[in-house]
Amino acid sequence: MPKINGLRSPYAQMGRLVYFGRMIDKIRLEARGELPAEYKNNLGTGTAGFFDARCCRFLGIGYDKIKTQVLAGQNDEELLAWISESGIPRSDEDCLHWNHFMMKRGWRDDGQKNLQRRIEESPHLKLREIKTMFDYIDYDEGRDPVAAKSWELRPPVIVLLMGVAGAGKTTVGLAMAEALGWDFRDADSFHSEENIAKMSVGQPLDDCDRAPWLAAIATHIKKTLGRGENGVVSCSALKESYRQTILANNENVVLFHLHGSLEIIRQRIEARKNHFMKPAMLDSQLAALEPPRDAHLLDVADSTQASVAKIRARLNL
């Protein structure tokens, strides 16, 4: 299968659980008409041994109820809070058992024959060392399962991509998250309607406008790390004071600064369609930019793949 934007690795944790985030992603993708047809037979609880069905039984909540909440527009954090209130209480040990059980499916169990059949039907994967169904899924969708489950071996980390508009933060962030099966959040999604309205008419934000926005990003990062999850966040983070608010001296947040040719950046902004950030606002961002002293540098002239490779090399992923 080709890569599917917006579909997490089964190894990726949402809350304390593997696979759950992937089930949520499939619901969202199906609603948008972006889920490939071959995935649809595995949706829901129609077959007891399928992963969606197992996940719903573990949570103690029916698939249709979960789907209703997802389609109502709840984000991951809101869904986790709802699950906690509505489902069966689960201890950390319960979640650990779930994770180990799911990650080993296909290895010396009743799912092994199915896994072997899937591998034989996938000639491009025959040289891969595939021991579990999760491994198969990741390799089949173009991910590295070792990197996707790196949370087992190391503390969680947030990759924070900063830079002016047009530097490529979202593009690189999405590619990084896709490669590792991590969650991605663009800082634009944390803006209030008032902020978006101002920027849409070419009016730059002031620090009073940015304060609640920065606080929301910092809260998201804190909650993500608190759940033991990895993630990627893009944010302009132009001033040192902004970065201090977001980073909060957290060693598990690693800052990368996309910078370089202004000509490339201007061309990217001018090529955007229906975006609230107007080309004329770049000058105000450049004037406000306080280059960080402690960030890892990424050149905007590099390809997306090269930037992702540099980030992974820096983090040993």
C-alpha cells in the first residue's frame, strides 16, 4: 500500500494505548472519502478478531459511539477525556498488557498463518524482517516499525519546527510525522477565530493576540509528553519569549529552525491559495524574528526528504 496521509502507525500511542489512534484516523479518513477501499472491510466490530473490535472491547465502548464522537469533530485530547469518562477504567498495567498483546499479534499465535499469507501476497516485503502484524502494516505503508515503536526504548519527544511563514514547517512536519507514525499539529490550528480574522485582512498579530495562542500550544505539548507520546509541532516561534513559553525548559522538546533564502520563502507564500497568511505579512515576521541560539538549523532549500533525514539523524531515529 502507498503512504496514506493522516494514518498513524499501529505502534503509535494515543493516550496509553497502541493502535487506538490508528482506529480514530481510519474513521476520519473514511468520513472524508480518503480511506482506500481495501481498508474498509476491517472497520468496526463486524469480525471479533479484527483490531478495531479488540480495541472497542478493551475500552468498553461500542464502535458506533466512538465514531459518533469522532465525527462530531472531537480532537485526540477531547476523545481521550470522553473515553476516560465513558469506558471501562483501565490501569497503567492493563494498558501495558494491551500494548504487549497487540504488538505481538502474528508472532507464534493464531494470527501467524494470516500474517504469513499477507507477506507471501506482498513480494515487495519478502526481504523484510517481519515478525508481527504491526511490522507488516508499517512496512506495507512505507514506515520503519523500529522507529515507530521507539517510545518503548526512550523518553517521549516533541519535534518543534520554527521559522517564518513559507519556510516549510507544515510540509516538513507532516512528512516527519508520517515517516514515524507520530501525531502532527500545526500551530495555526491553535489560533482563535479573532486572530485568524485579523491575519486574513493582512493585519499582523501583537503580543496580546499571541499570548493565549502560545499558551494553548504549550499546553498541548505538556499533555502529549505527559501521556508518554511523541509528536511534531510547527510554530513560527519568532521571539525568544515565545519560545520560552512553548518550551518551558522542557528537555524533551527539540527545536529545529527552518531558515534560508528569502526568495524561496516569498515564492512559496505567493503560491499559496486561500491561506490567511498574506505575502505582505512576511516583512513583519522577518522584523520580529529573533534567531534562536540553541536550535538545530534546517535549510529551506533542502528537499522535504532531506530535512526529515536530518531531523531523524539528530534524534537517532
